[in-house]
Amino acid sequence: MQIFQKNSFYDLAYRRFMRNRLAIIGAAITLAFVFIAVFAPVLTPYGPSEFFFSADGTTYSRYAAPSGAHLLGTDALGRDVLTRILYGARVTILVAFSAVLISTVIGTIVGLVAGYFGGIVDGVLMRIVDVVISFPVLFLLISISTILTPSVWIVVFAIGFVRWTNTARLVRGEVLRIKELDFVSAARGVGSTSTKIILRHIIPNILAPVMVQITIGTAQAVLMEASLSFLGVGVQQPTPSWGNMLIDAQRSLVLREMPWIWIPPGTVTLLLVLGIYFLGDGLRDAFDPKQ
Amino acid sequence: MTRYVIKRLVQSIPVIFGITVLSFAIMKLAPGDPLANFVNPTISMEDLEASRSALGLNDPWYVQYTRWLSEVVRGNLGYTYAGNHSIRMLIGQRLPNTIILTLSAFILSFAVGVPIGVMGAVRKNTRTDYGLTIFSLVGVSVPSFFFGLLMIYLFSILLGIFPPGGMVNIRARYVGFARIMDIAHHLVLPAIVLSLSNIATVSRFTRSNMVDVLKEDYIRTARAKGLRNKAIVYKHAFRNALIPVITIFGLSIPFLFSGAYITESIFNWPGMGSLGIQAIQDREYGIVMALNLITATLVLMGNLTADILYAVADPRIRH
């Protein structure tokens, strides 16, 4: 199947990617989770916040062990754990993708401007990056979502506005390298404007590393959302998130006696992040033949 | 060299300034009136307004910022809303515990990560290498809180080898050497949990550096001279591959401090992270801000030290 122009940069990268077994596994895992997120209502007969009653119908079926009706049992409020994991995929993927979209847009613009124009602009922007990078990510995220009332969108913006620094540094470095190359000098020589040089000559050449950065950023955003929700300052109940499903496991009774409550959500988080990393590593190796 | 050090120091001045502004802004943006916790409910609006003025809460933000900054540089980090405890004292009690934990994790990251990376590079594209690569990827992918809970489940609940939390055995009241051993016993699980992801980062970085160095001309020369493989790997390649690993020193610091938040709260380790979590639950913004300020400054100093060490180790970087 020929998707890209034969023997072009992307065609060669595509062929290298398809030969990389781990990369294919990673892509498959990631797509599987996207599929789950999209089709969650079809995949389970229950709702994410639906309560179930015990056999005699008088009390909620709290902490019911896995059974035919509830494959992964029920949680502290008598909700189906598997259903919440499937719906949790929606939250996780929505948060991670949106946050990375924000951080990529900010990071790319800052990096392009700093790298291309240099001088004082570069100095100021890079010092701002230094300030943001000095704060341990989680501290900053926790501070932000504590001050503002935690919600899904606050988590998205918090992660997006904290994580753009890596992309900015990466893009700046690439721009510094590319703008010295002959084809950029040539474009400048024939009178192209800065806007045209950036859009036509620089952006197409930084796409590959930015794509790799996007995958790595997505994996990290998934972990951050899970950590924030676990600490109680991220996605809030009753919205299911893989992170907030593990809060209950801090009680030693749940940790000791009810592994179905906390092992499945932790495992799916691990799987999704691992899949995205495999994909990202595959992309990097495909784009960079030296590796 | 001196010029490079001076240049880096000068560059960090605006960054330090930015750190204080951002820390202050976060606290100022926090909702809620600091007076709300102190006053009795029958106070009149006029009296409330008078005490707000007296405390300087009606001044413009830059006046408040300057006043706050001048206290901070003198070491006064303010007081908690509840109980009026000195924040500096609170943090002073917790900081050593966090340093014990992060330093152990730091040492563990390099002591385990570097050999794994070297092994992967030397046996590049073998089964060992693939196994180690997958291990590293799993290491950076596993959510630390999940890994922590798994470790408690395995080693405390099922096997009963290590305590599930805390820093000392409160009932035993050990002193002297027995106390140190007791702390070490409590330290094992949190240190492993905190370092796992960093071990993975260090090993991946070491591996890719080592792979690059092993392709260098001087390695080929060494092989041509007929040197034994061991001598080439450990004397020629290893030393050069290790230099860029210094940059990970600096990067590890914010990473470990972030991780300490989660690790400490899972293991009830009495450090700054669990203090921070508690502060968030109690809405003690003063503590949150002080922790932000202190860790950001530590991180900046760590990065500065790493950059200078790097420049000492590799003269090419100074230009």
C-alpha cells in the first residue's frame, strides 16, 4: 500500500515503522483504547454511575466480588468496576489529547518565535521556560487545581499550560539548526518574508520531532491526570477516572481484601501509557535512521 | 571556565525572580480571605475592613509582593492559618526526611540505571537488550501510586518483609544504630517506588549515549590496537558516555521531588510531600507556596550545579 510519495522521507519512515514490531504493538494498544473510549456505551450494559443493589434488594451491593453480572465486581458505592474502567478511558483520552494539543500549540509557537527571531525575544522566552521548568510539575499542577475548583477542564488546562516547555525547547533547538541551512538562506535571498519562511520551510522540517514529542507528551499527560485524580485534585467523583478509582485502595482493607477494585484500573493505565511509549519510540526510530 | 560560571549565575537571577513572582501569584489567586479563619462572626464590616487595612491586605499587589519578598529573604515564610504555626519550623521538621528519601532514590537511580544502560548498549540488539528496553519502558509507564500500592500489597501484606508505611517503628522506640536500621527498613519500599521511573530514564539515556560512543573512531582505533573488549568498554567508552549523564542529575531533582508527593502520601513518609498534600486538603496556601518556592529554588540550584559539573567534565560545552 502506497500512502506517501515513493521513497520520500515519510514513505521511508512509514516502512521503517511497519517493520518495528514493538511500534505496531504500541499503535494497536493505543487504538484499542481509543476504540473503547468511543464505544464505551455499546461495550457495557450498565451506566458508569449506576448503583446496584444486593440480592435481597435492600442495600447497595458494595464491594461485591467479581461475578457473571459484574465481571470486575463493584466498588464502594455499588457501581460496576468494569463499566467505570471503560468510561474512564473516555476521560483519560480526552484529558490527555486536549492537554497535549494545548501544550503543543503553545510550545511550538514559543519555540518558533524564540528560535527564529533570537536576541532579546529569545532570552526572555527562554527565561520564562526556565522558571516554569524549575517548579516540579506535580507541585505546580497541584497548586493550580487546588486554587481553581478541580474539574476535567481545569486538569486539561493545568497540564497543557505546564507541559509546553519541553516542546518549546525542542522546537527552538530545531529552528536554530534549520534556519542556518542553505535552503533557508536561499529562500531569504529570493526575498521570502519571515512568515513564508517559517510556514513553508521551517514548520515542515520540525514536524517529525514534534510528532515524537506529542506521543511522549500524551503518555506523560495520561500519567499526570491519573496522579492528580489519585491525589484528589484531578477528575472528581462521580466522573470515573482511572486515577480516582484507586483512591479507595489507600484504605488497607480494600488494598488487602479487594484487589478487583484497584488492580484493573492501575493495569489499564500502565498498558495505555506503555502502548503510547512503544508508539513514540517507533516513530522516533522511524524518523531518525541513525538510531 | 570562570566566565561560564558567571554567565550561568547571571542567567539564574531573573529565573529566581520569576520563581518568586509565580509562587506569590499562585497564593494571591487562591480563593478565600485569610482573615476568614480568625475573626469571630459578630465582627462588623467596618472593623473587618480596618483590620484588612492594618494587615496590608488592601495594598496594591506589588506592595504586598515586595513586603512578602523582604520577609522571605530574611527566612520568614509566614504562619499557618490554623494554629499560627511557623511555616519555616514545619518545613524544617519535614525537609530532612524528604532529603533522606530523595537522596536514596537518587543514588539508587544511578547505581542501577547506569549499569543497565551500559549492558543494553554493549549487547545491542540481543535478547538482553530488548528485555532491558522493555523493562525501562514499563518503568516509565507504570503510575507510581499504582506501583507503590502493588509493592505494599506484595511485600507488606502478602510477604510481610517490609513495613507498609511510616518512617520509624513507633512502638519500638529504637535509639542509636538500631534506629538507623529501623529507618533503613522503612526506607526500602518508598525508595524503590520513587526511583523506578528515574532508573528507567537514566538507563535509556545511558544506553543511547553508550551506543553513540561505541561508534566513535577512537573506539575503532582501540579495537584495531587489539585491546580486549572489556578495556574498550569500561576504559574508553564508559567514561565518555558517562559525561552527558550528568545532565540527568539536574533533571532528576524536580522529578524526584514531584514523585515524593505521591510516594510520601502512599507510604505515610513524614516529609514535605505529605505535608503538601495535607496543606492542600486544609487549604493552607502559605505552606503550598513555601513548598513551591523552596523546591523550585532547590531545582534551580541543582540544574546550575549539573551545568557547571558538565562544563568541568566536557570543555567543549563552555562555548
